[in-house]
Amino acid sequence: MRGSGVLFAAVGLLLAGGAGRLAYIEVTKGSELRASAARQHRATRTIAARRGEILDTRGRVLAGTVRHPSVFVDPGLLQDVHFAAYSVAPVLALSAAELEQQLLKSQEESSRFLWVKHRLSPAELDGFQRVVATRRLRAFDMQYEPARVYPQGKVAPHVLGFVGLDRRTPPGDEPPFEDLCGREGVEGAYDDMLAGVPGHRTLTVDVGRRAVRAAADNFRPAVDGATVVLTIDAYIQQVAQKVLGETVKKYGAEWGATVVIDPWSGEVLAMATIPDYDPAEPVPPNFNELNEAEQEAVRGRWRNRAVTDSFEPGSVFKPFVASPALDEGIVRIDEVFAVNGPVHDFGRRTIRDTHPYGSLALHEIVSKSSNIGMGMVGGRCGMERLHRFVRSFGFGDITGVGLPGEHTGMVQDFSRWNPSFSPQSIPIGQEIAITPIQIVAAFSVFCNGGLLLRPRIVRGVIGPDGATLADYSRPIAVRRVLEEATAEMFRQRALVETVTDGTGKSAKLDEYQVFGKTGTAQVARPGGHGYLPGKYVGSFVGGAPSDNPRAVVLVSIYKPSKEGYYGGTVAAPAVKEILAETLAYMQVPPELAAEVNSSRGAPAKRR
Amino acid sequence: MTLFRVIVVLVGGLALLLLVVILRAETTRLHYSIARCERDADEIRQQVVEAELELARLRNPTRIRQHMEQAVGPSVEEPPPPEAPRRRARH
């Protein structure tokens, strides 16, 4: 009885002592130790938001995001480096000796983090997980890294742009984290919407920093990025890229650009520049080993020249002066001008034609691309009107297509126009620089009844929950440029004639009546004084069918070096090919086939 | 208090402590399982995304066209040439 009392007292004293010690620690170091324990047991992890997709107009995925597993190690937790290296290296297809050296070096530097391998294959991931579990290699772990993929391949790289891994600062006081950030094109322009909002959660972790359980008090789910829907059609885009690539190669050009647009809505169906790049690998792996010029060439491939580069358009510009002159009654479509070429002096300005024309009606001046005739039209209009015509078609302003880096082109301030030169230079596309997107947007005026529409490349933005965040699907009219009847007459008389009987015959199609305008411009010297000898830009802008145009295509070939340089030679066949494929794909009924049938007895009917 | 009672109290307390430890260990094991399941679910979600993108790759219109042309050849036949006009027989 007495013995049990002693035992009970001893146990009680021990417990009381322990309790006292606990109370002492709680009072003196309680908060510090609790904070230390929290640091050891709790970890706040960022939940990365999945970057939104970019779709074409038919819902095909042009850019999406996957996550690749990557392996890292905390060298500070390794006890036997040799064992760890020779266990992990074989399943990751790495050199065990090299890995061991890296681990030892990291340990010497007291580093607590080292990437072992990025982008594991499924087999490697399987093997790694098995080895880590069976050999209890707690220092190794795996993390998913986001990667942008382009399922359609090299489709519209200049429109899509590309992404790079960079540190992104989330809203609030959370630390920055590594994420995919848009660099160029739509990826860059819509980066805020595509990126989404990352979440976070606090976890209880074990000694190996593996998640044991999630704390319910500090959890915010990630909001995935929105999906951007483009007006681009992947098929038309691929056709345009293929044809342009072949054309640039065939004529040895420095670069080429093409834009396909729906003239009734302003939606850009395709936009391509050659040379291009692979958006999945915009920077070659050996970029840092390249010299300055080669690096500049790589960066040059990223430029979307359809919106960033302007050049003197040459004769492609003639319709933008002739048609408003017609609209305002300054000239008539059948009015005959005594051209008497091939050389004509306009005061101090001498203008030349490639052919010695005698007299030409206005529609022939356009279709045969007479510089002298357009000089006469320009002289009759006067500088004030010419300036107004040029500005009314949107030249000198960005079109607002929605891509970064868009250039306004160059329309000199009216005070700098020279009365001795400008009235003849502007109508033949000199003293002015415009971008390919400006040309197609302005040319659409002849196809949609005289309205200048804002070209659009983004149709809308859809949130991760399916809600429409932005709807840009409606056509946006900037202004009326021509009366409907004038636009129709000019297209049917002057622009159709260019293809049937003028400089654009090589754009002729059997099934559709193509209309358009050729242009061959000299390349201005850097600095703007004179032209580079033997350097040209050959362009053709055209559309079809002529009765109800469904597509307008521009092809510009910059500095072709072999087999010709005229727009009708280098660009018109490419436009023809793109138009043929596009209209067949859009299931536009053949315009001219009925006439062929009619000769065999079928009723003649033109659509 | 008898020795027997003291031993019973101590053994009872020990058993209670053991029970708490066992429950705690079991809870931790289940939390590990849940964490693993969450990780598996995440991986499966990722596989779905990858499958969707693979589907997107297969939907490439040019690829489909090439595939069809290889499989069945050009589907649109060339129209027959127009018949030559026949001379009317003289009566």
C-alpha cells in the first residue's frame, strides 16, 4: 500500500515536472516554436492556372497547353549521392557519373534545388516513380511544367505569336512565380486573358515536403485562362502559307506577305509572312552561339510583316484615287484621256508608261495601269482632294486589326506635299507607304458596297466557364468611302477588266470571275532619297466572284531576284491559287461554269 | 489505492495513448492516400487535355485532305469533254 503510494507520487511528480517544463517553454518560446513548426509542416503551394487555348474560326485548336513532368532534387536531403545517382540516372536515360558530379557540386554549394531532367516521357516517369518508391529516395520529386503546344503545326505563327517562361507577379502580395507569358502576336496581345489567375493552397507536408493533407482555411482555386477565338481559318491559312512559301522560293524574294479577308465582315481568314518560324521553337537552341546578324535574322522571322511593314505600293494604289474621283464626278468611267505615251511631262515631273498608249478611257487607265493616265486624273483632282481620298481609305491610320506592332504606314503631312510632284506621284502609289493589311481593308470597299470596315482577327473571348467575355463578331464600319453604285461599277468595269484584258491576266480562273489590281513598285532607299536600282515589290490584290465577292486576297513579294518582278507575274498567280482553293473550300458556286454549260444546252445563269 | 488499481489506471492510460497514436497514424495514412488520389486525378485530367490536343492535331484539315486523297484518290472526276457537233445528214 505504501509502495504503491510512492510509485503514484513518483509518476505524478514526473508528470508535473513535464507539465511545468511544457508551460515554461510555452511561455518563453511558444510563438517562436509554433512558427518554426508551421514552417516545417506547412507549405503554401501555387496552383498554376492553365493557359487558355487559341481556336480558329471553326473551333480547331491552334494553341493549347499541356504540362510536362520534370524531376528535381533537394541535394541537402541526400545521404548517399552515389547510390541516388546510380539509381535514378538509368531510368531517366542520363549519365549516372555526370549526375553524381552535379549532385556533389550542388552539395558543396549548399544548394537545395537542382533540376534533374525536364519533360519526362511516360516510360521515364513510370520508371522514376517506381525507383523513388522502392529505394526511398525522398530527396527526388517531380513537378509539372507548362508547355505550349500547337496541334496544327506551323499554322499562322505570326498571328499566334509565341510564349516564353517568365516570372509572373500575381495580384496581391503573393510572390512571383514562373509561368508561360505571351511574347508576340495574339499570345502577347491577349496575355492577360489567356493567362488566367493562379490559385494557392496550404498543405501539411511531411519531412520530405510531400503533401499529406490540404488545409481547408487557405485555399483559392486557380481560374484557368480564357479561350481566344480567331477569325483565321486553319485550312485557308495553310493554303495561303503554302502558296506564299512556294512563290517566295520560286522568285528568290527577301520576304512575302499575304492576307485573305472576308470583304463583307472584315474578318481576316488568313495572314501569312514568309519566312516564318515554328511557334513551338521560335528561338533555335543554339541562339546564343549565333553572331549578331544571325540573331537579328532570327528576330526578323518573328515580324508579322502584313501589319508591321509598310512600303510604297505602286500601281496597286491607283484604284484608291480613281474610284473616289469617279464617285465625286471629277472623272467619268468612259471618259477618254489623251495619254500619248510612253513619256509625258507634268511640269517638272516626268511620268513613264511601260507601253505607248494613245488614248485610254478611265477604266482602261486602271486595267492597263497607265501611270500617265493616273497622273492626269491626279492633276484634275488637286492635292486637297487627293489627300482627302487617301485618308478616307484609312491610309495613315492603323486599321485596328488587334495585333501588336501595327504600323500606320506613311502619309506625309499635307504641308509637306509638293505641288510639282505629289498630284502625279500619289495616284501611282509613290510618296506614300502602306501596309498589306491596309491594302486589303481598303480594297474591300469595292466589294461590300463602299464601306470601309475595320479588319478583325479576333472573333471573341470565351471564359473557362463557357461565358462569353468579349464578342467581336459584328462588322465594324469605319466610314462610307464610296457610293454603292460607284463601288459596283468600278469593280465590274475597271477591276474585272484588269484580269480579263489588263495587267492581271495571270490571276484568271475558269470557275470564277476574278477582279483585282497589279502593282510593281520600286523599293525606296533607306532614308527616303530615291530608289534602289533593280529592287521591286510585286503585288496583286484581287477578289472573286465579281458578282458577289466572298474573299479578297493580297500577295506582296518583296525584292524578287529571279524570273520576274512585276506584280502580274510574281503575285497574281499566287492570288489565283489562293482564291481557287478558298472559294472551293467555302463552297461558293462557280460563277462561270453556268456559261460553259449554257454552250452545251443548259440554261445560262450567272450567280 | 491498491497497486492493482494503479496498474489498471496506468495501463488504461497507455492503451488510450496507443489508441490515439494508432488513430493518428491511420489518419495520416488515409491523408497520404487522398493526396495520392488527388495527384492521380490531376494526372488523368492532364491526360484528357493531352488527348484533346491530340484530337485537335488529327483534325488538321490539310492532314485530313491528304489522308483522304491517299485513301480514295481525288473524289471529283473531270467532266467529260463536250461532244463534237455532228453534221446533219442531207436529205
